[in-house]
Amino acid sequence: MPKFAGAARRLLKGSALEAPARSAWRRLHPGIEELGARYDDLTVEVARRVLTQSSNCIDVGCHKGAILRELVALAPNGRHHAFEPLPDLADGLRREFPSVEVHQIALSDRAGSTTFFRIPEAPALSSLHPRDHPTAEPFEVTVARLDEVIPADFPVQFLKIDVEGFDQSVIRGARGLLLRSHPVVVFEIGHTPAETWQALAEVGMAIYRLEDWLAHRKPFPSCAAFVDAVGPAEFFFLAAPAQ
């Protein structure tokens, strides 16, 4: 990482500006598309290790369904849920995946409604945060907890969370599901990695680099080690039941 990026990371870590700054870095930094593709490949490889043909999956922040497409192929006899707040993308997912239950809502640790911000030229960066973006289009969206949407008798083997910095809230709202099903969780980290660590530790889950989990290496030994690892070029991780 360039020296300036390293200094900026240390300055912004833990602040409200960290998540927007990380997203801006990803848009501007050369090779970020390749990095995103690499994380997608790792996510699919994790799913390949975890899923059987009848496994059930949840894709939170489904976007256009790149990961969902792989999950459905790997577990064609399973039941799958996808969450995507943008109406046009949710409609597209319903057309492409008629067997998947698509929810056009945002997930959090509370229920109700709130403002969601669409970035027209970069829909993947749309989120509950307005960001410093002149073209952000606000609209009202239903907010729910995953525990309220997914029935208590629905077992889940794999959960993907990609919500542009709000992973901790989604995890808090899925506490019951995580305690019951003990799924493998692949998630994009937000601007509160210490809180994400705590939320996962409370439900008996450890955090790994994706490569480390695939290679049967150990998880992060402490919250401090995990927080220190988070950066603009390292933002997808895996949680699994602690041994």
C-alpha cells in the first residue's frame, strides 16, 4: 500500500469517514476491479466447500446476482433468500431467479423504514449512508431484522453480507439465526470492525481471512489483530463457528 494510503487509513480508522473513504479508494485505485473479482472467486470457492445440493443460502446486498447465481447452481435443491433494496435490481433478480425469494428491503438491527441512497452511475455503492456524492438519489425503504424475515425453522448453511459498511447492523439483526444455524458467513467489513468482531463473538463465531479458512489456517487471534488487518485492499472476511 502507498505510504499516503497507509497514513490515511490510520487517520480515518474508526471514524464515520472510514467507510466512505474506503469506497472512494476502491473506485479510484487501479486494479480494484481485479480485487473485487478475486473476492468473488474466493467467496464462490468457500460456498463450494460448504454447500450440498440441498443447502439453503441467504444473499444480503445481492445487487445483480453474481454470487446468487453461483449459490443457486451449487445448491439447486435448496431454498434461497436474496435481499436487494434497489427496486429495479430486485425486479431483475425476481425475473432471473424465480425459485429465489427476493426481498426488496434493507436489513438492519431494527424494523421500520428509513432513507436509502442510490448512486445512479454506481449502483453497487448505494447504501443507507448518503456519502459525499452529488448525484445520490434518496428514497424510502423498508428496514427489517433478518431474524424477523427468516422463519425460525429455516436452517441456513451460507450467508453473504455486502451492504457497504452496515454489516454490523445486519449481524446484530441476525443473532437468532446465527445461534441456531451456525452458517458460514462471508461479509464485507464496514467502518466499525471492532463492533463487528464483538457481534460475531457473542454468537460464538471466529473471523478468518477467506484464504486462511480455505487453507485450514487459524482465525484472527484477537479483535485488535482483526481491526489492524482491515484496510482499503482487505475488506472481505469470513466468520465461522469457533472451534
